Amino acid sequence: MTSLDSAFRLAREKLQRGDFAAADLEELWAQVRPQPQRLLYLYALQPTVRASLVAATLQEQKAATHCQIDPLAEDLPYRSVLEAMADGWRVIHFPDHRAPYQEGRLDMLGYEFVLEKYGA
Amino acid sequence: MAPDRGDLLDDELVLRFLNQGSLQLRPRFPDGFHDQIYQKLAQLRHNPGNHITREVPELLAVVEHPTVHAMAYSLLGPNYQVHPHRHFYDNQPGSQSQGWHVDAATPDHMLRGLILFYYPQDTDVSMGPTVFVPGTQFRDAPMDRLAAYANIRGQKNFIGQAGSIVLLHPDLWHARSLNRSPKHRYMIKFMLTRPDEPLQPSWRHHPEQAEALFLQRVREFVGPIQSFCSDYLAEWEWRRKLWNWMRGAPVQAPNLMDFLV
């Protein structure tokens, strides 16, 4: 049962008992109101969710500007897309398996996955 | 004037540049030289762009320093030129980072120029150093797409004492990073260009040992852990292409067998 299920079950019980108050309504609203979308771009060595990552970019409303390059960054937040999924991120874009390929040329680093999460 | 032969780069250093796309140095200057430049930069009322050497003429001594000359001569040949474009960058306290970018996008990635960064103050990681990704100088990387990256695994910081200089391949991925310190981090950029095609090596080259050294150093840099499966051969071949080009040697057909141990 999700936390939303429990919240509504509790609300129904209170309603039946006649002690559902304005504060309960606010609590319910806090759980269902739209949350800001956060995007996490992950760049993997191969186009599979198990591949090691080579770069990461977090995009969210509260960020001051575009993605930040941090000279103190010791490592990326996850080792793979799969690890980010286990932390609640949902994949919303997968890299094309048949990517443009030009013999002998090198281009961008990594296959791009885009993941989303709602809330802070 | 040609530098003393002993001041020229050797194969080892040229190969380091070829692999990483940059070399860092700190030539000797009189005591107080860098601080004098820093103070003059701090007093500027506006950014003079290409005219920065008019406002701070001491900067010419940086790009004309015998060590810099020897390195530029080694990498760009005897006819290299100091381009009139130059720029003063002030990474202010609390600044945000730039996006990743390249200063040129040379279609064939051969070394037809160098970017020179000069830092007149001690620069540590808190001061928003220039960051770079070693070995990216052979990638076709439209800057719009580069802007999608934040931190990249393996990125490095150019940090060092006042007077540190970095020579970069113009196609190397780099950026200003965010400055967490209360200090201004200054940097002056110069550009050096090569007007001709190389006919022979312009550094201390030892052809009898150089080929083995080339293969060894490229293998170390572009090993299986550092790159992508699809890119191994291309990473090697781009370095061989530039190595041959800089030596005025004939182009070789790609051959994976040369790189297998």
C-alpha cells in the first residue's frame, strides 16, 4: 500500500467518525499537490542502464543557472542509471541504440539517459 | 630566434601533450612580477579585450618568456605567431560556472594553434579554477551539446602557484568553474597560431626510440578503462595521425594490430 493509499484510508476513517478537520484536508493536499519536476541527465559508457557513468547533470527549478561544474566534485552521484533508478529516479528518455556513427570520428562522451523525480 | 636545443620539449613531453591536450608550466620571473600584474588587473575600470597588453604591458613578457617560446616552438614549429586576440577573465567570488566549451573546432584536430592561459595569482580548487577533460581534443563536440554536461568523470583542475601557465590544444574541452572563495581569480588568454604544415619535428626528437615510446604512452592513456569500446581504435588513430603530422611523417592507414600488446 502506498503512502497515498494510507493517507486516504485515514481520511475516510476520520470522515466516517466525523472528526475530519481542515488540518487533515491540508495534510492530504500536501501529499497530492503537483511537485516540481527535477531532471537528471546521465551519460553512460554503453546504452544500457547497467553501464558505468561518465557524466551527470542535475536540472531543477531552484538551481541558480544552468548546470554547474564543480571543481570540488569528487565523483558522480551514481555509478549507473540502475543505481539512480533504485534511488527513485524514473527514466523518461533512453539513448538510441542505432546512434549516428561516422567511421573513425570521435564525438560526444556517453549515451544520454534522462531521468525524472518529483519533489524536492 | 630558435630556442636553445636544451630548452625544447622532448618526445616524452610532446607525447604528454598529444595524449592529454595540455601542458602546465611555471617559468621563472622576478620576485613580485605576478603580483604587480595582479594589482594592475584589479585596478582596471573595464575589460579592454584585445587591448589588455596596452593596459598591462608586462603581460607581453609572459608570452615572450624563453620557456614559453621554447614550448610553443616545439609544438607549433619555428614560424608560429602570437595572434592579436587576447582576453582578460575575472572569475569573481561567488560566480557560477561556464558551460563546457572548446576555443576552436579544428575540423581535422591537427595542432594549428595553442591556447595559452596565464594565472597571475595562486589558484586553488576553491577559486573556480579552469577545469578540463584530458584527451577530449579529438572529439567533434558542438558547443550546444557540450553545454548539457555538468561534472564529467576524470575532469581535472588547473591549479598552481602565481605565474602558472597552461598550453592547451584549442579543441580541448574546458570551462571556468564556480568560485566559492572570497577572492577574484584572474586569467589572461593568449592565442598562438601555426601558419604552415610541419615538415619535420621541431622538438628534441629521437626517432629510434620515439615509435616505441609513442605506442607505450598512448596505450597507457587510452587503456580499456579510460575510454569507450567503440572509441578505442579511433582514440589511438587520432593520436597517431597528429604524431605523424607533427613530425612531417606520411599518413599511416589505421591498423589495430600496432596497438595490441
